[in-house]
Amino acid sequence: MNENNNKDWVKVANVGELPDERVKTVFAGKRQVCLTHHKGKIGAIENKCPHQGGPLGEGQIENGWVICPWHAYEYHPQTGKPPEGFDDSVQSYAVEEREDGIYINTDEAKRGPTVSNQMVNVMTDWGVDTVFGMVGHSNLGFADAMHQAEKEGKLKYYGIRHEGAAAFAASGYAKLTGKPAACFSIAGPGATNMITGMWDAHVDNVPLLALAGQVNTQVMGPGTFQEVDLNAAFDSVTRWQQTVLGAKNASDLMALAIKHTEVEHGPTALILPDEVQQLSAVDPFPETPRKGRVAATEIAPPRDEINKAIALINKSKRPCIIAGKGAVGFENEVLAFAETVEAPIVTTFKAKGLIPDDHPLVCGVLGRSGIPVASIMMGTADLLITFGASFSVHTGVADIFQPFQWLGKE
């Protein structure tokens, strides 16, 4: 063996540890490998069956073939090739038996970038750097790519105990920061668990990126284990969604998912079939710059309307400011305006905490979930100056405001 390449070999078992005609799952670095012992010769092949992901290291050797424990497909214990006439082999690795143990060449076990690396690269470049989720059998490829990004300081991943909590955490993150976070799940029930939190983001109009594993594309449709039609399941809670089927357009789909969640202020989803996550990436990664892809969102009212508003404010003796969730991100401007015109500020329930409660002009939350002083400030005002509020039933503007018909004459 070339001593210069010694660093590429890793010990995975002791000599004599694996009986003849047996298999075992071992780890070469972070990669699972099926270690085999057939007719006195040690072999190492990819642990994951390419059809349904069966763990070959939990199978057995019969008639000279490693048998997949899930659907009995056969692979040669040293080469990973199937019987003659079939072409879906698994990768094999170089093995050495030394005095102190069995070694596998980890350099050969390394893979280049995957579709998942390609998409995570876009995700972090576009500013989505926080993910809440749960790792499982159908999202491991994407989870590994996020782990690499986290080691590089590009991403923060928070493991949770229920996918619903991941979606609510991502929604709450967006409400507090104005930036989208991602929630992450396996296929089937893991993905559907996210729907309630996604609905929260949907009705509150906040950006959220849902990333859901999915069963292999080969078995989508007939109703395999944990298969759910996620396109249909997510339809009512997303602004945009897509299933990723290959590397060619994976970067654009990730960019579009983030663009839609920000521009349309609601959840989007990418559905990631298991085997697609581990396909080889496009080399080099496609360029998907954010600049030029998202238009400026600043708007300005017509000058005539501004002049009318100024005239009403100058005429008013008891103005009151109502700040809603749409004013999030403009707290300083709202407060500066309130101090200029000396107007009290009340907020809607969704904008609670927008302005610090200890400020002398802040009068609390308006409506059913509010306090009386806020309703009094609004009810006795001769002018309402509203920023980003929709006047929903929960706010209670219509019911309280109705007795003061004289206000409409201003």
C-alpha cells in the first residue's frame, strides 16, 4: 500500500470479527458500508439498495449473493454487481486486511457534490440560513448536505421532536425577523405534520420554506409505504410548490421557492424524492444570483393622496394611530411619526409588541384580545391613521366604531 494514501483508509472492523458467509453494516467515515465475508474473502459494497433503500448490511448471503432484506434483490459480495442480465449495481470499495484490522479506502467512498448540496448552496446564498426539522429515512441526502453547510458556518439547524413544531418555529421566526426559515421533514406523515404550522404562516402572510422528503420516484403512485400525494396535501397551504426530479433544474427550483415565499408572503414547498437527493450535482453549480431575480417592493402613494392625508392630520385634534402586522419592519418610522403628531398608538393582535409597551404613546392591543384603553383611544379619536391593518372582525373596529357616526363627517 502507498503510505502517502494511508490517510484515505479507515479501520471498520477487527480481523476475524465477521464470520464467513455473513454481512454487517459498518461506517467508513460517515458513510454506511455493507461489509461481506464470502469464501474467505472480505468485500465492501454500498449499504443502500438502489431500489427502495434496503440496508444490505442487514441482509444475508445465499448462493454466493448478498440478498437485500427488503425485496430479495441480489448483489455480488465483492463487486456489488447483480446477476448477469441486470444492470443496477451498487458501488464497491477497496478493502485491506491488516494485522490490526479490516480497512476500507475512504477516498473511494467519497462522493462528489449531490443535488442536495446544489440546492443547499442556493438556499444559503439567498439568505435562508435557519432550518427547523427532523431527520429520517427519506430525507438523509438533504440532511447530509445541510450538515456540511452547517460545518461551513452557512446554516443553523435545530432538531425538533415533532414536525408540526418545526413548521410553527419557522413561521414564528419569519414573524419576528421578516426573513423566511425552513421546516424539514421526512415523507408521508412527517410531511403532513407540518401542515398546521404552514397554515399558520399562510393565514398570517409570512414567508416559510417547507422541505419534505418523499418516497423514491420509481414507487410513487401505487401507494407504497408512507407515500402521500404531497402536491395535493400542500396545495391549500402554499403559494407555490414543486417536486424536484433531477439536477438540471434543482437550483432554479430552490431559487423560485424562496422568491415566491418572499414576494407572495406565504409558504412554499419543495418535495424531495429520496433517490433524487443523492444524485450527482451539476458541475459546476448553476449560477442563480438573487440580484435581478426579485424586484424592489417599495411603493409610494400618489402625491394628491399624500396632500389629502396631511390636511386631515393638520385638522385633527385627537388623532389615533392603528398599527397592524403590515407595519412590521417599520417600527422606528411609526414611532417617529407618532411623536411628531403626538398621537397614541394602538396595535392589532398580530402586531402586539410592535412598539415597546413602556413608551408613553403606546396604548396596547385593540379588539377582542386587547384592553379597554386601546378601544377608548380609538373610539374617542376624530381621525384614525392606519398602518398595515386589515380591520378584521377580531380587531373589532367595525363594532366599536359604528356609534361614532359623526366621525364620518370629517
